[in-house]
Amino acid sequence: MEEGFRRSSFELLLAGLALATGPLSDAPTAGAAPARRPARAQVTLTSVYHAAEQTLRRSGKIYTATIRTTTRYPGGQIQGVDRVWVDVGNEVGRTESSSRTPRGWVTEYRIDTPHGSYLRYPQDSKVTPATLNTCYGTGIAVSVVLGCPGPTETSTTQVRFGRYGGKAAVVLVKSATVSGEDSSASSVSRLYLDPGTSLPIVMTVTGKVSSGRVSPYGARAVYTHHFVDRRALPAHLFDPASIGYRSPETDLNHPPAGFTVYWLGAHVPGTGRYPALTLYQVETAGGGGPGYYFILHYGKSPNPVAQPLLDLQDYPAGRNGFLRSPNGPCRPGQRVALAHSVATIHGGSEYSACAYFPGTTVFISVTGGREAAGNPYDSPGGMLALVRALQPRTPTR
């Protein structure tokens, strides 16, 4: 099997199809008192998730799990080991997902917090922002433990009852389709839960991956877990900096000589109908593409990656030819006088704006597609508020 297929299918199946977390153990969960078992007629998907959350809270400790996964496909298999830590009191989680490749074991790191999720792939030294979906009225901790439908997933889940290891179990049966950039997968998974705690016991998956060809696969995840005292764990276990995260604005510290970056700040207070914004990602181009130096991505606080709202592109003023061409983003529009510059606001299917400063031109656009719906900045007033908030940034060392 080609390395490209191995990598994309592993991420798609184990992350996208949510070989969620949980324990394989016929013994009672250490540190968690079983809840009263409701009648079968009272068990719903929502009640299962809430029961799991209650179990995590009753323990008063950190939930930790080790997950051993085997995924089999024609001609071979992939082995993986995940380690998970969840602090339900602070709604944070950490996942270290390791998989065996021909070159040895590689590990992906992820931290989920109320302010955002942070992901570092094995081949990258840089931590990238990610999204985490919560579901069924529960928080981040349960999402990490039981999993929630992802943004590219179409699925249905039913609650059934069965047995595992000779004991009764609640079974979450999910039929899912996940789409990636170069592949898609469909599957049926069965997640067995302890009926007394609603924590996982084992998961099995059968399905197929389409990536230029169709390949069937089967997976089984075996879990062990327990609860540990917070004092027994590193103090910075849930700190994104522990996996190499840096504030995105650090990428603005080295602009080209003579170039001034204009931005809205790292955090923008909300005013009236306009929500607070947080800078969550910076792209550097070094003059590539049409000539911008930086793209700054802003989203709605406190979880900007999940709710992206607008982008700023900083161009050197000498490249205004492209911007101000008849079909360019800075074509003639409503002129606005600013304290030390001038701006234009443009209508259409989405509103945008351009601001002209000595040496720097800033193009502001709202995020496209579904994210733009209901975006209060997608308006003449929203663009006016943004261009008035632009300010030069002084690099920090």
C-alpha cells in the first residue's frame, strides 16, 4: 500500500470516523462510581452522553485512557496507540495518537480547550489551529471521550443494547460517510459502553475507503482507562505550548525590510452588533502568489477556528496594480476618509474593503460560503468598523 494512501486513510478512519476513546475492561471503572442504570426506554443518545459527563465529574480526577487500535486492509494492517487525558472540571483534553509506519512510530499531538483546539502533525514542527465539535448538550471533555460528528462527516447514530465480554453493554451504532481532500470513506461502527458509567469498552469498525480505488477495511480499538489525581500529572499537560504552540502573531515579527504590518490586534473587543474577534492564524507568503506578504485570519471569540469571520491580506503598496484592476478586489468603491489614510468599501455577494497606508495596502474580506451567512461584518457598517480599527503593528522580539 502506498504511503500516501496509508497516511490519508489512517487519519480519515481513526480521526474522521472517530475510533473514539474509552476502555476495554470487564472490571468496574477505577475511581468512578457507577450511576443508577435507567430503564431501556429512557436511554437516548443525549442521555448516554450526559451520563458519561456525570461519571467524569463524579470522579473528581483526570480521566486517562490508552487505546490500542488495529486496522486491517487488503495486504496489511496499521497499528496505533492513543493516549488520552481529560479534565472535565476545566473542559480540556489532550490526545497523543501514535501509528506504526515503515519508518517507525510517529505521533500526532492535539490539545482541546474552550478557547480553541491545537494540532501538531508528525511531519510538522508548527502547531496549527483545529476545530472540535461538541454535541448532545455536553462539553469538550465528553467530545474527546465519546467523539462527536465532524465537519466533513454525514452520520446517523442509534442506541442499542448488547453484550461484550459476557456482560451487558450499551452500543452506539453509527453509520458514517467522511469526505477528505483526496479520499472518502463509509463505515459502520459499534462503540460498546459500560451501562453503569456510559464510558467506552471497545469499538469495532467495518467499511471501505475510496482513494482512486475502493479498499475495504476493518478496525478494532481496545481500551484501558483509569482516573488519576491532578497532582500526579505534569502541570502544563493541557497547555498548548507543551506541544509547541506559539501565538500566531509571532509570525508577524519579521516583515520584509521597510514593510509595516497593519492589523486589528490579537484580540478585538466586541462593540454593539459586532462580535469580539481573535487572531487565530497567520500565513506568510514572502511575496508569493499575487503579492501579499501576510494573511491574517480572525474568528469569533472565544473559539475563532470554529467560527471564522474575516481575513486581512497585507500587500506592499507597490503592487496595487493587481488590487486596483477592474476585476481586482480593490476596484472603485465607496470612499472612506480615515485619520491617516483612505479606504474603499465594496459591495456584491459579500462585502469587502481596502485601506491604503504609506507602503501597505490592506484587503479585508469576510469568510466565504456558509460561514459568511449571518456574519455581521458582511455589511457596509461592518467594513467601516474594521477599516477604522486598523493599526500598525510593532514587532515584538
